[in-house]
Amino acid sequence: MKQLNRRNFLKAGATMAALGIFQNTSFAQDNSSQKMSKVKFSGIMPALITPFDKNGKIMEDVVQKLIDYQLNAGVQGFYVLGGTGEGVVLTIDQRKAMVDATIKANRGRGKIIIHTGAINQNEVMEMTRYATKAGADGISSILPSIYFKYNMKELCTYYKKMADNTNLPILVYANHTGNGVDVNAMIDDLLKIDNIIGAKDTRANYYQMWNLKQLNGGNINVINGPDESLLCGLTMGADGGIGTTYNVMPEIYVQLYKKFKADDIQGAMQMQTKANKIIKVLLDWGEGYVIRTTKETLKLRGIDVGDSAAPALPFEKSKLEAFKKAMQEAGYNFS
């Protein structure tokens, strides 16, 4: 079958690339090519699982196995202690131990972004300073708790204070705030700060992501969040992806990204479809909590990362063989 390039793909009117006009957007259009690029992170970056034993101790040897597996598959870096890494439900000592274990295991081979977000702002700043001194490459944080419905000024103040506590590039978390704050407008304001470079966008609204990528003359680092629509994000201008299920099938996502960059849109769509069939099984068997089945899949691959943090319950062992069979039927290879 003839390979589709990006131009033919657009002419065909395929939905996923209908707004792929980001290709025609360049920093030079507003003479911002003289600016220092804010695009610091790109490619495939697993939102790393946090391995800990029954006593809550970070298992450094397992962190090493997990990172080696991912890097050997071709990933470009890791997003550590975010939602997938269960960071906000771990103690600050556990989080610091995971930062140290990850940076030690990585040995400078991939980019390390540490999520330092927490309910308590003092803890956020402490973790931000710790990750900076430990040798991370970037910092990120989810929006402050939507429980309190902070306004635009309060959200911006939060991220500005983070920027005051590190010289590392910061990725804002583009998510729903719960109080109607225009996230794109917030990020537009924050981009005036030198080391705030862009956002990890998990909204799954790809028109909003396209608009996000237009900010600052296009000089913004945008990373796609939803695993099941990575290709949508790339067509809207995302520089790469961060995702939970990258942990168990990094090869598929690496191939998807490579095919997209090579203008093989049809091949990239095939990889997205392959990933989505597996994602459906992970979601169905995890009862919506994909971290549980992601961890179980890694165990079946010989990387025992332990169970999810409380109050999440362990995967029911009586269902393990049926889960494994469902994964294989969806095309997953445990070898």
C-alpha cells in the first residue's frame, strides 16, 4: 500500500490531521527566531511507575530495571512522580528517594522531569528545590487543588513561586481547573517568565491544544497527555508525549512517534490503533484505574514494581490469567 505523506493525508480530509496547519507555523513569522527556544523536551517520555515494597520503601533495583527497559526501547526521557507515579499520595521522603533512584539509574541517558506538585505549597517548593539540586532536567506540577477553586491570579502566583525556586525549565499542567479559569490565557501570561516553557496538556481538547501551541509565536513546549490520542496531539503541534501506558509498551509509542516524524501518517495511525486495543484492556480490567493493571503487566514481564499505593487495592490474583489472556488477544507481547 502506498505510504501517505502529510500533504496527501490532509488532502484526504482525515479527521485526525484536519488542523495540521501547525506545520506552517514557525518562530520566524513574528521574528521570534531570535528568542531562545523554550522547546526543551520532545519525543516519548513514560510517566514512570513508582516501584515500592509492602513497607513503602522505594525499590532502587526495580527502578533500574524499569528505566533500562524503557531506554532500550528508545524513549527520550521520563516524567517522575506525577499521577502515574502516585506522587501526591506518597510521603515527601518517599518522593525524594524516588528522585534519587531515578536520576542514579538514568545516568544522564534520558531527560528527567520531576513532578513536584502537592496539596501543601511548602512541600511543592521543597520538592522543587530538592529535584533541582539532585540533577533533574525539568520540573512540573499539576494545578493547585481544584477543591479550593483558585482564581487566575492565584494559579499564576503558584507557578511564579515555583520558578523562583529553580533555574530548571518548568512545564505547567494544562488541565481543567474546576472554576472556569482560561488555562491557555494563564499559560500565555506565565510564558513571560524565562524558565516557564510550556505545558503538559491532558485536556484531550485538540483545538485548545492547537491554540496553546500558537502562544508566544509558537515558541512553547507542548507535550501531549492522553495516551489513546497521542497522534492527535502530534498533529496539533505537540512536541512529544507523556503517558502511563508507555511503561508497558514503549516500543509501540516510539514507533508511532518515528513514523509521524517521517511523514508516515498511515503507519503512525496503525501504531495508535495497536496501542488503543491494549489500552482498552488495561482500562477495562483495571476498572478505570489503569495504574493497577499497568503495574500488573510489568510484573508479568518480570519487573515486579509492587502494588498501587493505598487506598487502591491490589489486582485480584484470581483474575490474573484471564487478564493476561485478554492482553494477548489484544495483541500484547509479554516477552
